[in-house]
Amino acid sequence: MSSYCKTIDDPRYWANTSAKEMELAPTVYRNWLAYTDQRHCYGADEYAVLTDGHITGGLNRRDEHHAAGPYELINTVHSDVDQTTQIRLVLRVSRFLHPSPICPTSNVLYPIELCDSIGAADDLVALLSLCIGIPLKLGDMMRSFYSGARPEGRPTAFDIHAIPERPRSAYASRMIPSSAGEVNLGIAAPYLSVFPKMAPFQAASLVRAARLYRDALWYSDSMPDMSWLMLSNAIETVAQLFSSDSSTRAVWGAGIGKKLYPLLQELHPSEKQLNQIESVIEELSRATAKFREFIIAHLPPPPSLRPDDEFRIVWGAESMRKILNNIYSFRSKAVHKGIPFRADLCRPPSINGEIIDEYPPPYDGNPKTVHLHIFAYLAQYSILQWWSKQGDKPQSSTTGDCDR
């Protein structure tokens, strides 16, 4: 079998970026760059987007205020009588990536080039879920358009499945109560507009974090312990791209260093010895520090609706560091020792009307951790703040269009 060597001139490469960098980029990003580079449009596909949340508005790529590149989100204007999982959006993906040349040409109803849009659609849904804070799931393909074919497209039904209901637990209330609230899609537009300006490795990390966040919301009721892990991993994924002085110099203030420092003082080490020990501890605690300091550096304002003082945490860097250290400790024990998250962290918060407590009892005014819905809030908005600051690469003002 002869080997195939890809080059920058290959039609599978889509922008003036090195091939090695673009290998890491997700499909949703590569397709967007091909769109802004005015590449040929090979058609479009429409997918169902499922959720139990109430979504208003839409994203139209022809509207400069709600542009989403080669992607368009159409609201089905569901009656929303109940909160069951339904098709609330239709996602249209215009395909600007060249069909893979290693796949044979086919004239059957399901040509191989349709596969190009599936990954882009799933990635876009994950990014959208992160933007609006609602669990979304990509459904089945509903219709396909072919370049130069009839403008109304062709309905598809070769991969139809039953609509999956978002898993529930035995508890009456949700682990993340706010996940079923009403939200407008327009809030996602500013973040999505930054996405194609990011570097390929940034886009790859962001999409992975968005997928983890989306899955954490979707399974928060049935597998809350896994939601804790997925949210932690989502933060770690983007925190690897973030550095701050406080994340490397706060060695003696928390974790191993805080416990070890009093013992070292009894040995009266020299300044040189202390610096050497500090370097070792810094290496050991770097993962915790990155996780903690990423959120502190991008700490969002507190939620608009909060409980009485007795049931709320102190929203500040000092108290948040203690809470985040404990959460990361739970995460590490779960991953490395198989010790599950505490039972009280895997139960829904107490709800009194619209008041939701922010940390589990005892309500002693000294919370050591938070409920899952507060951690999801921290994860979402810290990543969004980081996202909004990325993308210093200039974006082309001209765009391609799809001749259907």
C-alpha cells in the first residue's frame, strides 16, 4: 500500500496556517476559516438540536449582529408547555471543507462528503452550550443541500433515532436548577465571533472544554460525580494555556506548602535551601495552582439571584481559593484513588421558592466547598471570560456564500 503524504497545497488544507498547527484544529474551526477564505461551498446539512431548556432568538449568518460564520441556528419556537427534551433548534452547517480525497467518489443518496459536517455540528453545539449555559445535544440530520441542486434541499431520514430524554435522578429537583431557564441565543454571538480569530491550538482546547462542560450539564442529574470531574477537566483544559505570577508564587499559601512551612521553620533552613524546596513544591502543586488561579483571574461577578447571607459563600479571591483547593482535592482523590465525591455534593441544593443555597450544610458561615450549580457557574463564566480575551489574529471582512 502506497503512503499518502499531505502537503500545504492539498485541498484538505484550508487557510494560510502551517499544516502541523491545523492538524490540531477542530472541524468547526477549519470549516469557519475555509468560509472566511471564500472557499467553494459544497452544500449544507441541517441537524436537530435537542434540549429541555427554553431558548429564544436565533443566529443568522446573514445578520452582522448575530453572525455565526458558516453556521445558522433556527429557533423552532417550541410551545414549551413542559420541560421535556425536544427539538428546540435547527442547526444549518454550510460545508466549505473539501471532501477527503482518500474516500472514493459516490453518487448514492448518502455521499461520503456529508460526513464533513457532523463533527463541525457537534463542536458548534458544544460551544453554544458553553455560551448560553444550557445542556444541548446534537440530534439527527434532517435535510441536505447540494451545491447547484434544488434550493429547497432534500429531506433525510437514514439515521433517525428516538429523541433522548435528558437523564433524571430520583430527586425531584435538578442538580443545576438554572440549566432549564430561558435564555436568548444572541448572547452567544460575541463569543462565537472571536472563535475563528483564535490560534488552532486555542480553538482545539476551547472545543474540548466546551464538550466537557456540555456533557457535565447533560448528565448532572444522573451522574453528578462525573459532572464534577468533567467540569474540573474543562477548566484544566483551558487553564493549561493560561499563566499568572500568582499561580507559581503562591506556594506557601495553600496545599502542600501551607502544611509543610511550619515544619520547615523548625529546621531553620537557609534562604537557598528554602528556595530549592519551594521549587520542588511548586512543581508538585502546579496543577492545583493553575486550576485555582485560572478561576481567580477570571472570577465572574456573583449570580444575580442569591440566597440570604447564611446560605451564601463569600464571593472573593481569598475565600474562593480555599473552596477551589478543596474541590481540586476531591477531584484528585476521585481520579487517582477512586474515592467518590462526598454524598452531600451529589445531591440537589435546597430550594425555597427562587432561593437556592450555595453550599451544603452545616450553614456555619464558613463554607469549605459549594454545590454543583455554583461550580458550573464558575466553570462557565471563567472560561467565557478567557475566551473573550483570545483571538488577536485579524479576521477577513469578506465571506463566501453557498449556492444551493
